[in-house]
Amino acid sequence: MDRITRISRLYPQLMSGMARLRSLVHEGMDLTYNQYKTLMTVADRSVCTLGDLAGDLEVAMSTASQMVDRLVAKGLVDREIDADNRRQIHIRLTAAGTSLLEEFQRGMLARYRSILQRLQDPEQEALVEAFATITQILQTLDREGEERS
């Protein structure tokens, strides 16, 4: 079987497995995965504009704005108008947002630990190495795609 056929058959299985893993790891969160991803993006940047957020999340500005609105309503992020450019909005985590992310991280680490404990040591290492390999290859593809655009 050639590589193209193999990857076309493996991809749906991989995505299904990743969805199950994500639901296990994010179990009990009072946020959608997209809200969590938004919080993580804001946390990584400390402060970001709506445009930066939309670009990082690869969504339309209106979608990013709606996500931020929901997180503002939950008290997890603040919107602040830039004093020098009133059209520019800065988004940052609130103390509650920071605390929630820290709590999520602790819970997720515990759930990853629980998942890995179901496997023997060689399988654990193989899974971690597979994640590292996939991540590295996808980053290479992203960089190549950016260079071509």
C-alpha cells in the first residue's frame, strides 16, 4: 500500500482517537475547547489584539470577537481600548482567567498521567515520541506553507 493510501486511511482513525483523548483530558471543564484554546492563546501572548487572536486561532475577526465576549461575560478576560488608537482593543486574562487555566493545567496533567498509566512503559514512550514526531512534521509543513505564501 502506498503512503498516500495509508495516510488517507490512518487520518480519520487518528482524528477520532485524538477527539476521544481530548474529551478525556478536558473532561469536567466548564469551557468549550475553543474557549480554552482562546484563553491559552491570550495567556501565551500576555496581551493581544483581537486581530492577533483571530490570526492565531485562524478564525474570522467576528468569531474571535464572539469568543472574547463569552469569556468577558465569564470574567476570564478583559477588553481594554488602546489609549493611543481607540480602534485597537487589547485582550488579557483576568486573575480569575489565570487561576482557571492553572487549575485546568493541574487537572489535565493528572488525566494525562492516568491515561499513560494504562500503558506499559514502552507504549508510553512510543506514544509520546509519536506526538513529538507528528508535531515536528506539522510545524515543518506550516513553515513551508508560510514561506510559499
